[in-house]
Amino acid sequence: MGKRLLLITLAMIFVTALISGCGAATPTEEASSEETTLPTADLEAIREKIDAGDYAGVPQALEAIIAQDEEDAEAHFLLGLAYFNVNNYEKAREAFERTLALDPQRAAAVHHNLGALAYQTGDLQTAVDEFNAALTADPDDPDSHYQLGATYLIMALPANSLTPDQSMVVKAQEEFEKALELSPGKPEALVGMGNVHLLQNQVEEAISFLEEAVEQNPEMPEALFALGRTYAASGDVENAKATLQRFLESNPPEVWAQQAQEILTQLGE
């Protein structure tokens, strides 16, 4: 059974939901039932569609399989992934919880995904609880350590405060460091460490981690965006412009693209 974890990547204070090993990084619109031409009995074909990031007709096909076999834990698990990616979070939660009831050995992956779902809906304390449950089941999972760190880092930035909660920053750093210990060079954790240092006004250290993240994954929008912004903050106009241009070429989310363009304008693009 594949791991297929939901990953969350932090770039500055912006987050996006990612799927590890399952194709597309951003949620899509829910497909209508008319779009499906998928054989409902072919679970392997459904896995391939999910791996390709193609969710058209997938929830309907999986629901049909489950109607024939309510005890199919893999079908419920894939259904949770599919519903997450078409923004139906309540049904995703139900599918993951049913998976856990049917197959407790999936605890690490299911709790991880429930944590990602809670994070995506803004329930940060539940996200912390679920990621910790995932780590109880699998203490050496770098993805869960990373995402727990990302959750702590967001919690370090209360909505009504300009001062980071240093206790949360420390917790975030510990989780990112553990993720890097288990998976050296993990780009998401390197971006997380860059953000930790930015929150402590340690710009040179932040740049070092972010440059390594870009080296590990040259096309990672989150790393390019964070690095470009940090170059700009440090006064390195040339590198800021070059990095932000590379970021814009990566077809990023509109909110990030707008901010990058604003920075370039300020830098005298």
C-alpha cells in the first residue's frame, strides 16, 4: 500500500497543499459524473489517475467500488485523497477515518492525511494532534516531522500580533531539523528552516537554507519565492530579480505571482 501522504509546503507565510507521490500539487474543481469513463472495477487504473493528478471521475469510480465492497480499505484511502483534491474536505475526512477503522496498520498515513486536512481547513491544533499521532505510529517519517514543523511555524504567527511566538518557532525548528536528519536535503524542510531564520531576523542564514532548497529542487515555486523575497530584503537586487523572474516562469498561484510582481516593480524591474 503506497504512502501517498498529503504534504504542506510553507513559503514565507503562504501555504499550499501538495500530494506526495500522487501527481498534481493544487486542488482542482470537482469533476462532474458525466466526465468519467473510468472502469469502476479497475482500482489500479484509479491509482494511476491519482498518481497523474487527474481526478476527473475518480470519486464516482471509487464510490462504485466501495458500494460493491465496503471493506476495501485501499478504496476508502484513495477516496480520501480524491475528495481532498476536489475540495470536499468533509467526505475526505470520513473516507480516511473509515480507512483507519478497516486497517489500523495504516495509522501513520491516515493520521498524517487527517493532519493535512485539518491544516488546510485552519484547525491548527487538530493538525498538531494528528501529525503527532502519525509520528507515534511512525517516528521516523520525515514528512510528518516537516508538516508538524510547518504547523508550528504558522502557529508562531498569531493573526493579531507582529511578534512571533518564539516557543512555537523553536518547536518548528526542532521538527524541520528532525526531517532533515531523516531525509538530508529535503527541500520543503530547507524552506521551513529558511523561514525560521527569517522570523529571527537572521537573513544570511535564511538565504543559505533557501539557496540549498533551490539547489535541491530548482523548479520548486515555494523555494524560489521565499529566496527571491529574502534576496530583496537583504538588498541583493540582482539576485532578487533573477530569482523572482524564475519564480514567475513556474506558473505559481496568483496570490504569490502578484506579490512577486510587486517586489519586482519596487526593485525597478
